Amino acid sequence: MFVLCGARSFLAIGQWTKGLPKEILKRFGARRDEPPSEPTIRRTIHSIDADEFDRGISNWLISQKCFKGKGLAVDGKVLRGGSGMPPNFGHC
């Protein structure tokens, strides 16, 4: 989600969270009225089990009725200028 909001580093995530209202912080599970620090964000993200996270996101996406019968790309990067190129060109 942070990447979708333009954050490209742990510092950027910390800066992004500073602009969030208290209500949103609580929805994210914050225990205080202020956002977590950059080191806290870094430790938390590093502690996530990637396989478990992937399963959770996959199961949630499968449960969404709006995607039934439709394709959805969730992973992958396309290099700038890759539009209109042969399939897999510029895809990382």
C-alpha cells in the first residue's frame, strides 16, 4: 500500500504516515495518537513472513467477488517505455 501511495523507502513510509489522521492510524492498528517511527516501521516490515503475507493477500483477492472471471496482475514491474513492446520485454 505504501508503494501505491508513492513511498519508495522506509523513511518515505514514515513521512507518509505523519500526514495520516488519528482515525486512520487507529485503523492501521496504531496504539498511540502519533505515527510509528521509521525504525519501528522498518522492524515491523522486516518481521513479516513473506509466504504467510502472500497467502493472506491471495486468499483475500480470491474472496473478492468483483474479480470473479477477470484477470488481475498484482506483481511485477514494467520498465519505462515498455508499453507496446513484445510480451515480456522490459518486464522484471
